[in-house]
Amino acid sequence: MVQPALRTGSTKWLEKLAAHGNGVTLIFARTETEMFFSQIWEKADAVLFLRGRLFFYTVEGKRAVHNSGAPSCLVAYGENNVQALENSGLDGVIVYLKHHLPHPLTTGSGCVILPPVRDE
């Protein structure tokens, strides 16, 4: 998994990843931005929207006082990476994008949202 710079250069970095077509990246789930539309909605194969906000840790293992400050998602390019999201066991919701075909649950709208499986 790779992560672009969160403040600068994200669009160019995601352009390179989308062109490469094989990888997973962790980014903020800013779904309304031009970057999200041009590099994710239009090019990625799937997005795993993570439940809650992430906390980061220091190299000494100490949890940060504050969370990441925004919702996060994992974006998959390439079938093997979609499968990695599916098998990750992470708490969240996967959205399969319309150009990710054929997926058995894809409908005419082009995407399908699968809720997480929870142990009762």
C-alpha cells in the first residue's frame, strides 16, 4: 500500500497510480473534490470507506492524541487489489465502481455497495 502526500501533489500522484493500474492507496474520503472525481470515481476499481476516523501512532507505539481529522478510504486499482480489500476484514463499506466489470452484483447503475459482514 502506498500513500500520497496529503496536502500537496496528491492529484499528480494519483494520476500515476491510476495509469499504473496496480495498487492500493490510503487517502481522505473527500468525495466531492475534483481529484476524487477524476482519479477515483472515473479510474479506480473499488473504494473501501473505513468506519470511523483513523488514529496514527508514533514510532514508539504511542497513539496520537487526536484522530486523522477526516474520514479515510482505501482505493484499489487492479483486480488483485480489489480482492485484497474484500479479504482485509477491515470495518467499512466497499463500493465497486462501474468500470470494474464484470462483478456479479453490478447493476445498470454501474456500482454496488456491499455492507460489511458483522459477527452477531
